[in-house]
Amino acid sequence: MTTSTTNRINLARGYPVALTSAVILSTTAIFIRYLTSTYHLPPLVLAFWRELFVALTLLIALGLVRPTLLRVSPAHLGYLAIYGLMLALFNSLWTLSVSLNGAAVATVLAYCSAAFTALLGWWFLKERLGWAKVLAVAISLGGCVLVSGALDPAAWKLNLIGIVSGVFSGLMWAIYSLMGRSAAQRGLNPWTTLFYTFGLAAIVMLCVNLFSTGHIPGAAARPSDFLWLGKAWIGWGILFLLSAGPTLCGYGLYNVALTYLPSSVVNLIATSEPVFTAIIAYFLLGERLTWIQIIGSLLTLGGVVFLRIYEGWLAGQAPSEPITL
């Protein structure tokens, strides 16, 4: 098989998987917004249960289907622990951002990570950073700025914590993407990685909520807050559905996409998620985007489309040299 053929195969497999991941993940903000607005569930308590339910679902599913995926070399445990910590930080900031900014805006803010991922991927993983990727990142970031309303000084005064948590969630998502690509290069199965990272993230979030004593925004003020939903069985059902459905499938497919494509490309494809979130939030939550925000969403999606066309053309230009798989 030639280099050119392999590149085309990876693109053909990676782009649909990454785009499907974005569509699925776009629903997570809707669930989170509903739980925090309807039940006033503290965001970091929600993050704990979400991560725990994902880990438990994977434990049962992998235990029944492929038990070997639950085993990992001790040499990888330290790496997975750091990976899980990054996931816990991302989910904490992301959930807090959704509760403060709304589903649509929080999702867009998280994808300022496209620039972080492109730069860090070039720096640490030696991923190519050509003019097309830089242009695509710039277009997508421009869209993020328009959708978030960051050009309006009043937004920073009225919702500083919301915007800061949103931007930093983007940084954590970039680091998560880079570590996912690195895990793939280490030969770790994406579902194994998902199980350990979510399990470790749940432990981190348990500690954060237990020892916050009300000093961390969005965390449990007392241990009884872990059972905030009480007998609201519909709320518990939605929380479990959020975890075992879009979170598990979305993150899983995202990790799979990282085995085919560079982290910067996968993350940039994921910037199309805000478009889907905005559409769903419009119909289900009544959230409305202005014309400026709609233009921003189209810019974000345009950056992804442009990069896909360019990468496809570039793959066709690669020299047809035989490689060893």
C-alpha cells in the first residue's frame, strides 16, 4: 500500500468518524443545560456523576464483550492518570460554562481549542502546521468570537466567570485532544483509554466536591449535595442517558478519530459541533442566536469544510511510495 493511498484511506475513515462525534457531542450541552436550569444541579456534581456513569457503563460493556480491553500495562498508568486529570478539568470548566453561558455559546467557546491544539500539536507532536490549517483555525476562531459575543465589552463585565471558564475549557479540550493522539501513538485502544480516563476523572471530581466546602463555584457545598436530585427519577434518568449515550459515544468516536487523523485536524472538525448545538438549542431550549452569531457559526463550519477539501487534495498529491503497515 502506498503513502498516498494510506493518507486517502485515513481521511476517508477519519473525517466521517470525527464529524459523527461532533454531531453526537453537540447534544451533551443540551442535556447539561436542562439539568442545571430545571433541577439547579450543581455543575461539578453533575460532572462527577457523568464521569462515574460513563466509567461504569464501559466497565460492564467491555467486561461482557471484550474483557481484555480492561487490562492495561502498568507502564501506562501514570500517563492515563494525567490524562484523566485533564479530562476532569475540562469537564468541570465545560459544565460550569454551560450553566453560565447557555448551551450554544458555551459550546462555541470550548472550540477556541482549535488554535491551542494546532499550535501545541505542532510543538509537541510535530504535526504539520501549514498555511491551510492556520487559515482554517483563524476562520473558525473568528466564528467563535462572533458567536460568543466577545467583541462586546459588556459581556466581559456581566459574565466574566462564564467567558473565562469557557475559554479555559477550550485549552483543556486541546490538551485532551493532544493526549488522545499520543495515546493512539502509544498503541492504547481508544475504548480502554476512555474507561481509565473517565474512571480517574470521576475520582478527581469526587475529591473536588468532597473537599470544596462551598469555596469552589459549582461544587457540592456539603456531602448531601451528591444526592441533589433526590427522588427526581426523571432527572436521574436524563443524567444517566447523558452519560451512557452522547458522552460515551461522542468521546469514544472522538478517540477513534484520533487514531486516523492528527489531533489538530480532529479538533478542528469538532468545531462544527456548535452549529449543531445551536440548532438543537433553538428548538428544544428556546435559545436564540443573533444574525452575527449565525454568521459566526457558518464561519466555523466553513473552516472545517475548507480544510477537508484541502487535505483531500494534499493526500492525492503525496508521493506513491510503498510503506510498511
